[in-house]
Amino acid sequence: MGITTSELIQYIVWFATEKEMKLTTVRLVKFLYLADLYWARENKGETLTGWLWRFVHYGPFCGEALNAIEEAHQSELIEKSAYKSKFGDEDYNLYWCDKEPAFVQKLPSYLTSLLSEAISKWGDDTYGLLDYVYFETEPMVDAKKGDLLDFLKAKRIEKPKEIKMLKLSPEHVAKGKKIIERLKAKYKEELAARSQGPQPIYDETYNQATRLLNEEDLHGELSGEATIST
């Protein structure tokens, strides 16, 4: 392919950084496994790195991945910083890369498209990523702790077959238009009927009440006795 594993690591870390995510060691190792898987799907089971992956720590793992990550850091292809675990005194690393790799165009689209999708989805979600590699990647199917993972199980994803739409005849099109017009007319009639609502009843009682409301105020003075309680 023309790039080293260190450069592959740089690409993965750089893409995650572009998405404003820093990768832990666990996530970076799993994305390297996915790179091998996506490559194997298109190359008859041959992996990109040539590493031997086992079902060991949190699913797929190999020591070569850790060595390659450290080599990429020593070569200044990626940056790292340590952080303390919330659950103990151990130090862990976060990786990032602000500089776009010069070799991006060398990577085939079938690899970069799937990797970018996976990083975008799980670059900041360790549990989601582990769940995916455990249960939804072919080499992990039926694998047991300590087993070497078989990338010959990797299957090329077939594109969905194109559904051909039957062409309607002019007669069917005209008939369909008439049905739509009838439905539109019926809808408008129903809408008009609902908007009108019940009509008011103008009977003699209504007219009498209207006359009383329109009469002038009463004239004259009020007379009588008033008392005030103290």
C-alpha cells in the first residue's frame, strides 16, 4: 500500500482530532484492528498490518499495536498526554494529531470511508466500540479467550441491489391524476364544512334580548331608606 503502520496510526489519530476527539490507547488499538478487518474484507483475508490478533484484552488485541503506537509518538507523528484513572492510581494516555498526513490520498476509499465512519461514531465511546468489535466483526464470531483471530472470515459487504421501478403507462398516469383530483376536492369540501360549524339561531327570544340590550338607561331617581351599620 505504500504507508507504514505508524502512518496508519497517524491517519486514525488525525481524523479523530478533526472530529474534536482524543483517542485512548484502547480505542486506538481497536481502530487498528478495524483497519485490518476492512482491509481483509477486500483482500481475501490478508490484513494490512500483518499482525497476529488474539482475543485477549477487551476483545481483539496484539502487542505489536502498542509498540507501533509508541513508535509513532517517538517519530512525532502523533502527540500524547497522560491522565489519571478515576478508579485507581494508574496513568493512561490520550492521543491527538493536529497536522494532516501528507499520504491521505494513498489510502483506498474502501478503507478510509469505513474507518472514518467508525471513528466518527465511536471515537469518544469506548463501550460502544467494544460492543461493536465483540459482537459485529467476523473474526470475533465464535472466538474464545486466547484464540488467534481468523481474518479469512472477513466478508466483503455487498452493495444492495438496485430496485428497478416499473414505468407506468400514460393511461395509468392519467387515471392516477383523476383519483388525486377527486381526493383533493373531497378534502376541500370536508375542510369547508368543518370551518363553518353550527349556524346561530335568530329566533324571537334572541331578538327580544337584543332590543333590551340596545335600550337607553333608565330615567328617574331612586327613592327609599338606607341604613349604615357601625
